[in-house]
Amino acid sequence: MAVIPDVFTPAISRKIKIGPRSLNVALYSDDNGYFDVAARVIDEEIYAYIDDRFFYQDMEVFLSTVKHYLD
């Protein structure tokens, strides 16, 4: 998971959490929903999920990728 500056509203000084898709799979099942209450709490703190491969980029590229991927 990455905690990054809000790339969508930069005028507001806040941080958002971006999670890898593998975390989403670990927290939630399409067939059964959340695995437990803790999984739901974690999921609700995450702004969005993106492919795991993007987490290996340097921060500047990662921020650009997040903005592009979620726009």
C-alpha cells in the first residue's frame, strides 16, 4: 500500500491510500464479500486499487501513473 499526496485535488493538503490489487483480493471475495470486519475496515481506508506492477516505480512515476490510471 502507498500513502501519497492527493493527486486529484492538489490544492487540498491531504493524503490518500492506494492499494495493490492483490490486497483487494485478500480482503474481499466477489462470492462471499469481506473476509472479516478487519478486512472491511482496511478496505474502507483505501482510496483505490491499482495493478501490483505499478508499485515498483519511483514515486514521481507512480504518482503520474495513479493519476492517469484513475482519471
